Amino acid sequence: MNVLSLYARLSIAIALMFAVIYALIAMIAYIFGIVSPIIYALIAFLVIIIQYAISPKIVEVMMRVKYIDEHEMPWLHEIVEKLAMKAGIKKPRIGISNISIPNAFAFGRSVKDGRVCVTKGLLNILNREEIEAVLGHEISHIKHRDMILLTIFSAIPLMSYYIFWTSLWSRDRRNNRAIVAVVAFLTYILTNIILLYINRIREYYADYGSAMLTEKPHNLASALYRITLATSRLPAAKIKEAEGMKAFFATDPSKARRDIVELSKADLNMDGHLDEYEVKKFASVARPTVTEKIMEIFSSHPNVVDRIRKLAEIK
């Protein structure tokens, strides 16, 4: 896994996102004068501030988070404290999400306000080393300030859609309104695709961060396999419950049943876990199909097979 390449791709995607939204605002300024774009920019800024302020509470409610102290789960606090110290950040708050989908997530308004949560489903299926690897992934998200990036950039497609909607239903039927509506809608689609790409790069970057913190990348590969395997066996209705929050998860629950078909080939001894040899062996032969690579464009998470391949490359 080439971390410089990941950083470069992320920087280019962020620059492209700003370039697209700047072009949209510039077009509105050209057609309507300076007042309209300022209004839209203020709306976007207001949306970002509101999202920034209330997003932690929304996550807590939707994911049924209960924060735990050191007396309740000392071993979990020990893992998080060790990882946070190695990452050079303040120890985040630790919570348990009362949902059955095995997964983990990080959120918060800043690095100092970071929170990491594991679901009850995750605690039931992973061993300690795998849990440490997953928490290393989530702490890397906090260190990289990914939750702030997600808050800011998710407002851009929302603003584009707002411009499209107001232009579409405006009483002013001049042709320029129709042009703005079309361009705003295309911008909405494009910025959503860029946002998904940014999210996938963030996941690769957090995988790399976990490998650096634990020094055992195969443990995260094993955890990804275990999570995918367990999620694939859940009823579809259970998975759908967390559909709106899947961007926060370490893996995409909605793709588990498709991903496990290929991933199951990695478990050579069929013990439900992946050791270092199994990870490297699988990585040497596994390749995502062309269809999977195309479908990934519309996914919030990278293909799990590809993630395991990249983890196997880390020395």
C-alpha cells in the first residue's frame, strides 16, 4: 500500500470537489449577478455549521450508543488508550452501539472530541487482536480528521441539490433558470461520486493507519473477513436498519453477501479467521472483477478483497 499515492489521490479529489462547486457558483454569479451565489454560499456554510454541531448527537441516537467507563470494560479501554498514545492523540470516548450488525465507527467534532464505538455484534465475533486492529482503523479516522471532512463535503452535494430544486420550481421561466437547474443536477451527481471516492480513499488510509499502529496488518484483514462473514448471515431487514449510517462503518454491510463469495476462499483451514499466511496467499491470487470495480464507483467503501490485498503489501 503506497501511502503517498493515497495522500495524492485524496488531495486531488478534494481539490476537484472545490473546483466543481466553485464553477457552479461562478456560473450562477455570471447569470444572476453577485447576490444569488452569496445566498447559496451562506446556505452551504449554515448547513455545514448545523451538521458540525448536531452530527454527534444524531449518530449517538441512530446507533444507540452507550458510553462506557473503565470499570465496565477495562480491557477495551486499555486497547484504545494504547492505540491513542501511539497515534499521538487524546484518548477518545468509548461507546458500545446496541445493534447486532458487527462493525465499528468513529465520530466527533474534532480530534479532541473524538469517540470510537464498537457494536455488540462486533464484540461477539472478533478476538482481542482483531478488535484492536479495527479500533486502530477507527482511531486513524480520528487522527486524520475524517469526520470533519465528511461533514464539510457532504454539504456540497446537498447545496447542489438545493440549487437544482429552487431553480426547477422557480416562477422565473427564463432559459437561464433551466440551464442552472441542469448544471446543478449534474453537479449534484458528480459531487456525490467524488464524495464516495474520497470516502474510499479515507478507508484505505485508515487501514494503513491501523497497520502502523498494531504492526500486524493481517489482523485487520482477518477482522474484515470475520465482519463480512457474520454480516452476510444476518437477515436483510437487520442490515437495512443501518443503511443511512453505513458511511461511518469500517465495512459496508449491504455488500457483505456478495463479498463473502470471494473472501471465503481465503480461509484455507476453515477456522473462521485469517492468519498471515492465508492473507498473503489470498492476496497473491485474488483480483476484483471488472464488474466489481465499476460498481465500486457508487460505493462508500472500497472492495474488501482489494483492501485485503493492499494490507498484505504492507511490510
